[in-house]
Amino acid sequence: MKKVININFQGSVVPIEETSYELLQKYIESLRLYFAEEEGRDEIINDIESRISELFQERLKAGSTCISDEDVNVIFKNIGRPEDFEEDEVSEKKTKEKEESSEDYSFPKYPGKTKRLYRDENHKILGGVCSGIAAYIGIDPVIVRILFVISGIGFFAYILLWIFVPGSNRLENGVRKRLYRNPDEKIIGGVCSGMGSYFNVNPWIPRAFFLIPFISFFFRWGHIGSLTFPNFLSFSFSPGTLIIYIILWLVIPEATTTSEKLEMKGEKIDLNSIKKSVVDEMKGVQERVSKMGQQMGTMAKEKGEDFGKEVHFAARRSSGAIGNVIVTIFKIFAYFVFGCIALALIIALFSIAVVAIGLFPLKEFVLTDGWQSILAWGSLIFFIGLPVVGIITFIIRRLARIKSHNRAFRYSFIALWVLGLICFVALLFSVGRDFRRVSLVNEEYVQLSDPSVNTLEVNSLEYNKYARTDTWFRLEPFASFDEDTAYIANVRFRVEQSPTDSFRVGLIRVANGSTRRNADTLASLVKYTIYQNDSSLMADKAIAINTHDKFRNQGVVVIIYVPVGKHIKINKNLSRSRALRLNGPWNEDNLYDWEDEDFDYQYGVEYVMREKGLFTLDGVPADEERNNQDWNSSGNNNRNDASHDGNYRYEGASKQDSLMRVKDIEIEKMQKSVDSLKALKRQEIEKTRDSLRQAKEKLEERIQKLNDSSSQAFIKTVVPGYSFIMHI
Amino acid sequence: MNIDNTASQMRKGVLEFCILSIIKLGEAYPSDIIDKMKSANLHILEGTLYPLLTRLKNAEFLTYRWVESSSGPPRKYFSLTPKGANFYHELESTWLELANAVEAITGKTENQ
């Protein structure tokens, strides 16, 4: 006794036994899998279905009440099962590449028999190198492709292999095992259990790979460890696994149908194995399979081959072999250009991401809690993280030949990114406001134990923390930081001429803030140690800031007043690299723009102070020497100004005052130069008089001599000349 | 060397040529093609024929027209396009050359 159901098959109603219906469904599914890589797949299946339907009708007309198992088996035998096609059809898969098939007959039928490496022309994306390798070693081509993309030399290796490895359109990848996500044993996305069944291990083993670094990441992020953030290891092994998991989740297809589940477990797909497996999940199989079929199409084919085809046809007409070479060269060139652009984009995005992640631990020192923190997270995740994940996903999906037309997904992706962009702009704005104002400047004097030394050597006080500078990532002025203290190297040294005959050291603390009062408070909170120890001046190289007071570009300017004739040396351990300065639009107040100061000394060189300024021991003015050595320093020719008007820049409370002082000084300078010119003139006149007097004396002497030796007449001729000289 | 393999490959080489020559005679329904080939003792599965026809059609060598059928869904009747006719003639000349060559070679060896 068998249950008979009515199905609507290709437009006609067919009474069919339930078991036969199941056989029919499995048969068609196996056909779909077999023709999955065919171009006219749906059409072929449709044609076969209508043929089956016709045969059904014939059976029914002949007097059968319903279609039985026997009937379907006869029909299947006539049409043929995929297993039969495999024997029947070996080289017909691609008629369009017929010109190659003549030489293909010498190739082995299956790669297993005499193993040779071929490029797989049937399952190719670019040149079939990866799927050829996959068929050769017997793994999922997706894995080979991902490895090629990840490894840096992959690109060149690929091109070489493309050129040297012969192509074959007869390769069948013997492995039917593919990587899927396993929805049956999933905890989050089924990624790990899918990997488990691919590698035939307990799903908890891949899970452990993802979890252990992640747990340790939480520990480290918390309060264990004197680890310096950020270091690259903590990026790649902790939140990194989360990113990897999400990417795999997006990239690996979920095994929803029975055949996919079988593929996942690596059983050979044919009618029998499908029959063996669970049947009750057959609902909606058709949709799912056709969807999978759509996904199998490749963008590379569509875009690359449109271009390639034109050339291909033209070239084939002229001559086959040379044509192929031309096509290959064209393709390689096109892919090379595309690849370069894509690579540049990815590298740019990645570096932004790395910088952002590197910067992120500094968040505590810059951002206030609440809104700014939320905005920071928002822009990190949506503005930077999302495109990185998106691009990686895009590439891998292309490699795995998965194509989805999920518009909602794309739009929500874009919407989230725009949200991230808004967060980012808002964050910049908000942070910018916190840096808007600059503190007032007042100079304090540091007590020196012995201000009358001959030489002052400025040395850096070493911090324990600060000794650690080997992080891979540095951002000036942040020198180093840990959980609650950051050291910023915003310390500058200026050298001035001392008005007295002893050394003097001044200290100016500065900071930015949202209001001037706020900035003043922050500036007064700056702790800075500086003291004299015999002939050396010990000074902090960096200022410590904590998460409570935040980083508001706090800084210290140390002004060392050197008396004339004494020596000064600022040691190299105080030098700051000129790489990158945190200098933003908030420094609008040019009056206090102490960031722009340029120094006219070099670190580690001893100088002597003279009346006209700093000189090296060789007698070269410091600024000239610097100019010779540092082509970058452009603004230091105003050294003289600095020594004169250095003070006014900090004393002036209002712009007007200072402007007036500038005028005064300028007038004074002009006066001075006029004075010196006058003096010069006077000197010259004096000199001329001297020389004239000497000449006169000489002449008188000669006249005397002549008088003694020769006649009176001669003397008379000389006299007018003499008077002439006197009148000049 | 597997005799079946070699034989089936030989057969396959001329499969398209045979199909095209059947269609050339007039519009053909796939199962008619099968029958004709069967009567000539050239066996082919429908599951092999359909993909082949689709490929030839996609290459614009064939075209088809829907014909209402009393038994079941409408049928696709295939016919040759001008491009397909050219293709057929090329194949034909190749085949004749090949047949002559094979004839000449095998005939000679048999004579010896």
C-alpha cells in the first residue's frame, strides 16, 4: 500500500507515489549539483524536467493510474544519472574551448592517475591556478585561494604558475568536501562546528582557537599586566579573532540543504548518499539550490571575460596559439591594474585601522566619558572597522565565488558607515572644542643651587616607564603610557642671553582647554621636575598626565638664561623627534603659538654665549651652523629678535600692548642702526684725517731734505702742490 | 589503455557533428534526435544531449521554437541558424578529411 500524491510538474498535474516523488526530487537535485558550473544550468534542468513530464504523461495515457517507483527508475535510466554522465561525458563540458580539446586527449582523465599539476579551466576565477592546485593536493579550492591572497608573494607566484602550468579543462576535484557553516551544532554562527566537520575534529578545538586568545584579551585589557598598548600581538590575537570570526561568518556559506550538509561532511554526493540522509529537511530545497546556483556565478567571469571575449574572438580568428597568448597577456595586465588599485585601497584602509586601534588606548587620556566615548566607539566600529571587514569579506566572497544580491544588507552597511562618519565628525568637533582655548602664559623662575657655574649641561631625568620606547607605534607627543598615566614629550628648551652674570632658568606651563580658565587650571596642574646638580641641570623629558585631567596639549617651556661667556649644552637624550606633532585647528591664538618655535641650537653640542648670541666653540654663530646642517629650519633667522623680544611674547596680556612693544623695539633697533652708521662715518673721517696728516709730515720731511741738498727754485715749484694738498 | 575509454572518446568527437546533421534535415525534437541516433546504433543519454543542445544554442548555432504538444508541456523544436550551418560545413569538411585520412591509413595497413 502506497500513498499517492498529486504534484504540479511542469504545468500538468501528475499523480505520483510519495516514494517516487522523493526519488524525483533527489534526482533533480543531483542534476542541479552536477550542472552547477554550467552556464545554461537552469535551462538544461528545465528541458529535462519537461521531458520527464512528457514521459509521465505518456505513462498515464497508456493507462497507469499513477507514476510508480518503477516508472521513474526507467525514466532516470533513459535520461541518465549524473554518475552515468561522468562516464559518458568527459570532455564536452566546454564546447567553447574546443580548440584546446584536441590536445586534451593526451591528458590523464583524472588527476589521480598520473598526478600532474594543471590549471583547472573549468572552475577557474582568474587562471585556474588555485583550483588546479586544490585538485592536485585534494582540498577545497577556497582554502588555496585565501592562502594565495594572504601571502604577499602570492601574486607573483600566481602569475608565474599561470604562465608555466598547462591548462586542462578535464580536471575534477575529487574532493567533495567543502567548508560550510554548520547550523545544527552552532553556538554563535556555526563557523567553528563547520570547521570541525571539515577538518574532522571536535568542534571545540576550533572553538578553543578563537576563545583562548579572546579570553586572555579581556584579562589584559583589564588590569593585569604592564603591557604597553598597543602592540601588534594584542591586535592580531585578541580582538583580531573576533574580526576573523565575523569575516568567516560572512564568507562561509551556511549548509542548509541536505546536499550541502553532505558536502560539509565530505560524503560523495550521488543519489544514494542523498537518499541515505535525512529527508524531512527537503522543504524549500529547490529555492535554496537555485539560490546557491546563482551564487556560483562569478564577477570575474562577467567583467573580465566581457573584455577578454572581444580580444579572444579577434585573436582566435587570426591564429589560435598566438591569440591565446595575447588574451592571457591582456587579462594579466587588466587584473594587474585592478589588483594594484584594490591593494592600495586595502592597505590604506588597513593602516587607518591600525592607527586607529593603536590610538584607541589613548582614548582615556583625551576623551571625556559619556558622549565622546560613545562617539569614539561609534567611529571606530562603523567608520573604520566596518569598511575593513566589508572589503575583506568582499574579496573572499569573490574568491569563493559567492554572489549575493542582498540589497538590504548593502544598504544597512552603507547606513551604518554613514552613522560612523557622523560619529567621527561629531567626535572631531567635540574634541576640537575641548582644545579651543590656550592658557595664559606666566613665567616662573626655578631655584638654582649654584647659578654661577661655568658650564651648564642639561640632562634628562629618566623615568622607569619612559625607558620603554620600543613600542612599534608612536605618536608624538605621547611618549609612552600605561593604564592611567601617559607621558607626553611636550617639553621644549629655549636658550636666551642672561642679563646678569649668572645662570637663570624660567619655566612656563601651558595647556589647552575648552575655556581659558579651564586651560589655566590644567596648566597649573602640570607637574614638572627640574633641578641643578653641580654643573648639570636635571630636567624631566616628559610630563605625566592622568586619565582624570586628560590630555589637553599640556606642555612646558624651559628657558635657560645663559650669561655672556658661559657654556651651555643640551644633551641628546632630551631631543624630540620632529616626526608628527599633535597640532590642530584649535591653536588659533597665534600670540601663544609656542608650538611653532624653532630652536637655534642642536642637541648634544656645546655652545658659548657671547654678546651677539650663541656660538659654537669654533666660533660659528649657532643659527648659521644650524642653517647649514638643517635644511628644514626656515624660520630661525629671527634669532636676534628672539633674544630681544623673547620675553614680551609671554608677558603681554593683551595684543595691543605687545604690538606696541614690537613697534618700540623696532624703532629702537632703527635708532641703533642709524647710530652705528653715524659712528662708522665719523671713524672714516678720522682715518682720512690721519692719513693726510701723515702724508703732510712726509712731504715736509722731503722738503727739508731737498732744501738741504738742492736749489731754491725747485722748492718754489713744490710749494703750490703743498698748498693744494692743504686745501683739500 | 582502456578500450571503452578510447571508443567512447572516438564517439564523442563526432557527437556534435551527428546532432547537427540530424537537425540540419529539419526541425528536431530532442527525443527524435535520440531515436534517430539510436537507430543508427549511436547511443546517447538524454541527460547528455540536453546540455549539448543548450551549449550549441548559446553559441548561436541552434535556435528553437515552442510547439504545443498534446502529451504534456510544450516542446522545444531545434533548428540550425546560418551560423550553425557554417559551423556544420566546417565540421563536415573536417570530418571528410579525417575519414579519408583514416581510410587511407587503415586501408594501406590492411593491404600490407
